[in-house]
Amino acid sequence: MKLQTTPIRSLLLACSVLLLTQSFFAQKGKKTNEKEIINITFEGAADDLSELNGIDAAGSAISSPTEIKADLFSKSVNGDIGIPANIYGSEEPTTENGGNVYAGIVAFKPGKLAGERSYITIQLMQGKESVTLKKGLTYCVEYSLSLAESSKFACNNMAAYFSKDKPANGEAGSIYMSGDHVMKSTVNKVYNGFFNWEKVCNIYTAKGDEKYLTIGNFDLNDKTTYQAVKKPKDAEADPLTHAYYYIDNIIVRLVDNSTECACYNAKPPKIEDSFSELVYEKTPQIDDKMSIDKKIAAQTIYFRQGKASLTENARENLDFIIAQMNADQKLRVEIIGHNNALEIKAGEENEVYLDMDRKRVAIAVKYLTNNGIDESRLIKTFKTDSTPSIEIDEDDDPEVKDAKNRRIEFKVSL
């Protein structure tokens, strides 16, 4: 009997060592489901939804940590929380994993409403066991989002926040976090696409204390880039003062290196892809009682984002200035060029957008000189984005404010 017992024990010991070795070096093996820490598609909530703020129906491991709760939407119901049509817009489930349920959160509201955001918190689990990420190991973190048509705004700073404890606890207000526990996409762009699921994705190196993952915007408004968006013509949802995103396919997976994380290696979008097409127009209000200084100052002309071409209204304004300068040969005019912050940032990537204030002044000078005005009578001034337009109203949305700033102004020089 002893001759049989020894090899059996040796075999058991060898198997134990092998299992421990496989577990310890899991990051060096092939991709398997064991590497997947979470893969959330919210499907378990399909039969329990009845109204908005229904994130609690997604199970005990999923919650919404602030006073304003995240929503769940399902194909099995209609009305406010239906799929594809619901109170905030219309969106089909992602084609990647299919499914009949997705979530939704408020990621941005302007001004005094800044604290009205919602989040999704997920306890890291494998099966029924809670998991803590292993210090120093690399994880691919991704989720899909789509901007709802009710949104008057879109924003960047969509992020995943890893924590040891649940953030907040039903408290009012937003969660503001920074540091190496917050993971944003590699490009951190403004997600402004309707009817279009996009990925937020990056590589995360664990610190060794992460037990929860929370999805949302963790930056203050003044550190968030946002833009006004126009509701699609065929959208039935009422426009609301928020940036609202549908969320699905939340995945955290152990990887050997970044090449295993496909969305991490995607080509970043160009800044100009987010350029507005709006051109602000204003007809100059002048009368005979106004001085020549005020008449010329009223001829401000405006430009499309990233452009220095003249509109028909701009040519009419310049023709008025030409007539005044022809009537008084001593008249000299200062031309003051402006651009906006997004154009300056785009210029850092593409020289086409460098010095838009100078290019706009140059196009006005060319028009004036081609129509007989001597260039010595023109003074060129460049302000970049340093001087906001006096036309800006407090209630203007960001897109209109930017459009009013893309301009050249005129001033009679004494």
C-alpha cells in the first residue's frame, strides 16, 4: 500500500504546483474568459424595469452612487425606458454583444446645474466572488457609449474610476476625482455622435486596492470641454439642458500588453472633426446720425470654424468700408482679427489652422486692396482668443459664443 500512496501524493502535489503556477502567471497565457474581470451588459434587469432611475434592477453588484440615479432601458418595455425609443432619444443596442438592455447617465449640465450628474458603480466580481485587481498587472478597460438626442450638449472627460470603497453614498452632487485611479480614453475627445456607439478605452495598471469601478464624468465643469449640439431633425425627444449618454458593454480584462486591447490602439480622431459649421451673421444697424467711426465699427464680419473665407454678408460689409474710405482719402482703418481656443488647439496638430486671426485679417486686406484701397491705409492687429466679442449674451450656448468670437472688427484710426 505504501508503494501506491507515494506516487499518488506526488501526483497531487505536482498538480497543485501546476495550478498555482498557472494562476500566478495568468497574465502570460492566452486570452481566456478567466482573464475577464467583468463584462456587464445589464441583461439581468430586463424583467424588472418599470420606470426611470432603475439601475438597482441590474443586480446587487451594480448601483448608482449619488442622489440622481442612472437609468436602465429595455426592449421588453415601452415608453420612457423602452428600446429603441425612450424619453431621451432612440438607440438600438450595440451590435458588438447584442442584448436587450443598456444603461444611461447624465455626464454634464451647465452652470448652476453642474452637480446634477449620475454614475454607474460596479463591484468587481468573478462569478459570485468579489475581486481586487492585482498590483502591477495590466488591464484593458472599455465601455460603449452613445449620445442621446435629448442632449443640448456633448462633453469629454468620460472616465472609469477605480476605488477600494464605493464612492459617495446616495449623496447629492457630482463626484469629483483625479489621479491615477481615474482612467479616461487615450484621446479624451468630446463624444458628440447620435445613433452611434463609440468606445471609451485605455490601459489601466492596477495599484492593488481596486474593488469597484464607477463610470461617469469626474471633472469640474471648468475642466470639461463641452459643445452645444443640435437635435437631429427626425428626433422626437424633447431637448434638455444636459449631455446624456447611453452606456453598455463595460469590460475589464487582464492583458499582457496594450496590443491585446484593440480599442486602445485605434487611431485618434482629428480635432477638426468636432468643428462647428455655424457662422454668426448680424446686419449692421446704422443711421445718418452716427459718426463715421461708429458706422465702420458696426461692420464686424464672422467666420466658420477653421475658415478664413468671406460670406456674402462679409463682402457687403467690406464694400461699405470701401465706399467710406473712397469718400475720405485720409481715412485709415484698423482691422482686428480673432480666433477661438479650439482653433488654436487644432493648429497645434495641423498647421492649416495656425494663426486663424492673421489669416482672417489677410483675407479682408486682400479684398480691400483688390478694390482700390492702398494697403498703407490699413492697420493689422491680431488678438487670437484674448478678447471675447461684445455681442456675446449670457444666455448664448457655447457654440454661439464661439461663432461670435470668430471675427474681424474694424476701427477708424486717428
